[in-house]
Amino acid sequence: MTQLETTGATWRRPTTTRGRALVVAALATAVVLFLATVPLHRGWFDLGVYFGTVHHWAGGGAIYDYVVPGSHYGFTYPPFAALCMLPMRLIDWQSAVAFSVLFNAAAAALILRWTAGPVVRRQGWTPWYALALVGCAFALLEPVRDTVSFGQVNLLLLALVLADARLPAKGRASRYAGVGIGLAAAIKLTPAVFIGHLLLTGRPRAAATATAVALGATGLAAWIAPDASRVYWTEALWDTDRVGELAYVSNQSWQGLLARLSEPYEPSRGIWAAGVIVLLAIWAVRVRRATAAGDHAAGFALTGVLACLISPVTWVHHLVWLLPALVVLAGAALREPEGPDRRRLLTWAVALPVVLCSSIVWLWSKDSSGLDGFLGGNTYVWIALGLLFALPVRRPVHSAPAEALPPTSRS
């Protein structure tokens, strides 16, 4: 019980189902009202790219010739992604928006269940109530807001990779391990980094399955759309103008940071490559330590952080790959005994999501020069680097439910 000094009222945590439902309803209403009026709503722009590309292709045009009217933005994913999106040819725009929101909401629910669920159960909290509260906070994160309002596929891919990672390393289900990662990598290249995670954690069979699935899906697309595949792998993939300027403040990757530093000149490819090698080395060391400790959730989360950093272009909505790391950080803080370390971890576990809700980097959208631009305009890069270097790794509590990821073994 906490006394509210400003009003003299008393706040008591709800203990009945009805009281908890009222709290969730009030918070959800506040979140929906905020999301409906937030000034940074993206107007389903990326969904419009997908929708326009599919209709252009179905009408006899080439996938990578389509450009959104009034812009220079076109389809930037591999041809297999266009194949997956072909059903949009059968629906109108309003239906496409509705399905996009529905699919993203379903993916978000699965992500929360698989990542935050084990933490909730370990703490002994009421699952539906705790996950509903976490879900309200989850919806406010800028990468999540942007993914939904752009009509992006990031949450769907994260859910696909997480579903794959949950498959046991042994038994009949293990034969499917790697399928989800392979499909995600065929749709968008970023999830391919998780094939490296499978290799590093001693799962060569799953890594081989993921590689075979990715190559098979890519080959299927090449068979159905050979010209589009040739254009993508020889031209469109390397054309950065199709996705936007590297120095744009939304690009919160290692290369985005370098591009803003070197603007108006091109960033050094040598410095970028050297930085990527260093980041890969740090990731490998930390993932091996997490694996040795049995903290497979931390190893998975570190791989998502790495993906954000080494990708040449990591728009803010791509930062959904940081979400597992935020959950691991919160879980580590809650497991820590009372004392300075627990307070420090809890402070970071609260502060980082708050910053990721703030849209702070957009303060430097017009000018990211100077010390303030370097520090503030790269805020999300600093968060990703901090997580890569300092994400806590903890041995599992054997009396508690297992974490989201399976035990590592040769498969």
C-alpha cells in the first residue's frame, strides 16, 4: 500500500479478477488513444509498397520496377517475399491494412508469451494480468509502433525465428529446427544472422536445415520469377537509394552512425568492415559464455542485438530485434537479490524501454552534426552497443520453468 501524498488517496494493488480487468482496460484504452493520435504515425507506407508491388507484378509489371508514386521508394526484399505477399492481390487496401494490424497483433502476443512469459511464471505473477500490463508497455515502444503503423513485417519475422528457437534440440521436433529461421532469412536477409547463432551454439544440423530452407525458398522464387531474381541479386540488393539515405537519423546501425559522422561524404567501407569484425568477435565471445552458462535466452537476445548493429541499414522499426534483450535484462534484474546490483539493473531495465518509447532520435532529424547530434542522434545505437557489451548472463534457476530457448546440444 502506497500513500499518495499529493491527494491523500490510497492506492491498493488490485487483487480480484474484476479489479485487474478494469486496470488493464483503462491502460489499454489510454494506449490505444495515444497510438491513434501519435504524431509519428507512418500511414502504412511500407504496406503500400508491398501492396503496390504485388498489384504491379500481377498486372504484368516487374517487381523491382515499381516505385511508390511521388517517391523513389520501391520493393527492397528478395523475390520470395513478394511471393509470400501475393495473396494481397485478392483484397482491397482497407482489408490489407486490417490484416496487417491483425497479424502484427498476433505476432506481438506470441513474442510476449515466449519471451516475457517465462519471467512472469518465475516471479509467480498472474500470467494474463502481468502479460497484459507488459503488452501495454510493449505497444508504446517506438520500434513496435513504427512496425505496426508502417505495415512492416518485423514482428512477424521475429515471431517466426522465436518459434524456431523454441523447438527442442532433440527428439522428433528437432528435424524442423531451422525451418523458421530459413524462411525468415528468405523473406528478409537480416534473420540470416541466426544461422550463425545455430552454428556457434553447437547446432550444425539446425543450421544446415535453415540454410537449405533459405536456399530452397530463394530457388523457388528464381524458378517462378527468374528475371526478378536476377535483378534483385545483381542490382536491387546493392542499390541503397531504394531504401533511403544511409545518414538518415532513422538508420540506427553501425553504418548509420558512420554515415552521419562523415556526411556529406560516403562512410568508409574499411572502417565499417573493421567495426563489423569487432562486433562479431564480441558477439561470439558473449554467446559462447551464455551457452556455457546455460542462458540460451541471453545468447538468442545477443544475436538480435548484433543483427541491428551490423546490418547496413537498421531503421528504427527494425529495432524490434532488441526486444528479447530487454526482456532478458528485466528478468536478470528481477532475479538479483536485494541490493545495489538489483537497483542498478532495475534502473536500466526501466530506463532503456522508456528511451525507446521517446522517439528522441528525431530531435536530430534535420541536423545530426555536433556533439549533441553524435550523442543524441545515435541514441538507439548506444543502447544496442550497451546491450551487446553488458547484457547480463545468468545461470538458469533449475526450480523455475525453463527460459524461452531450448538447451543446446548437437543436432
